[in-house]
Amino acid sequence: MADLILSEREGALRILTLNRPDRHNAMDDAMASLFQKLLGEALDERESSTILIRANGKSFCSGRDTNVLGHRARDESDFHFIRQHQEGRLKMQESTKPIVAALKGGAIGGGCELALAADIRISDTTLKMALPEILYGVLPDTGGTQMMTALIGPSRTKYMVMSGQKIDAATALEWGAVDFVVAPEELDARALEMARDIAARPPINLALAKEMINLMHGPTIRTGTRAELYAQSYLFKTEDYQEARAAIREKRAPNYKGK
């Protein structure tokens, strides 16, 4: 289990590497739990001032593992399950440490939301970003609607959320969903260089800079993320959600009834 996330510190830089390449770094319960544990430790430690999140394999993170969609390992309610995962994203946004995300391949669903919760995103040209939850009868629930809107505006976010379609690296850069795009062979070095450069700055300055800039959207994102919690808790109980799951399982087009 420990190998699912690699954690190392290089001076003032903490590096977390998603390491489930055979599943495109899709998060099952064990991987998600370990990530939150190591992320919490990285945010709390005094020895580091900056965090880099990257991934092994072809993709950054393809979201929640489809093998455990709807599964609740601790048998908790949908409300408590979603809220717990929201807290992880909000903790990233509201921490005083700058977080850089190095993206490639799929950044899908929860993987896209993980990327959005970082402060700076650099990707390579293979990136495909999507918030495809509507295709599964639900909606983004860990801040995707709020964070994406803050970056690319409401109309483009509505397109992504309502269609579930992917955007490529060039579109993500043009819209503002990512900040830099490089060739695949350059991604690791450029992301590390960027994170090292930020980590070399005075920690208190970094903390205050992030705090001030977050005042623009931070409170709105927190409030809107809670709205996602209420919407998603409701959607898990609808007939259309069950129909979406059945259609995927039976490999047919869904027949939604608005119930």
C-alpha cells in the first residue's frame, strides 16, 4: 500500500508522486486514504514550504477507480463520504503552502479536481482534462464546479460539466485551466525546476502571498463546494443515477426520466 504514493523531501520541497500507473493512477479507497494521510503530513511539516504533486505512468490521475464507484469502505453515508473528500481539496486550497501539479495524460473527474486544487498547473501536450461525472448520473463533488469556474469562467465550465467532454492541453492552456504546457520529455524537469524555484523563496512570504491571492475566490469556492455536497448527496438517490450505472454495466444508452 505504501508504494501507491511516493513521498520524498528535497530541502524545502516535498514531492508526492502518484504511483498506480497500471490504473492510470485511479484512486481506490486505499490509495485515496494514503494520499490524504501523506498530504496532511506534507502540509503540516515545518521542514517544507512547497509541495509538488506529480505522477508515474501515462496519466496524472483518472479519478476514482471505476471498480469502486458508489462503494463506501466504512459504510458511511454519501453525505459524510463526500464531505470527507471535500475537506482534502479545501485543505490544499486553504493551506499556506504553494502546491504545483505536473499533469499529463488523463486528469479526469476527481483527478481533474485534484489538479485544480493546486496553485500552479504545468502539463505536457498529452493532457486530457474532463469533469465527466454527468455521464455517470452524478456531478463533480470536490470543488470542480467552483475551482474550474474561477479559472476558466462560468460558460466554459458549464460546457465541461454539462457535456462531460474532454479538453486537450492546448485548449486547457488557452482557457486558463493550466498555466504552462511543455513537451512530454520536458515535464518532470520543468515541474521540478518550477517547484524548486518557489521553495527557495522565504516561507512566510509564500504563505502570505497565497493567503492574499486566495481572498479573491477562496470563500466563494468553499461555499460553492458545500453546494456540491448537497447536490451530490441528492443525486446518489435518484432513479437516473441508478439508470446511468445500469446502462454502463449493460453497455447501452441510458434512458433518463428526470427522477
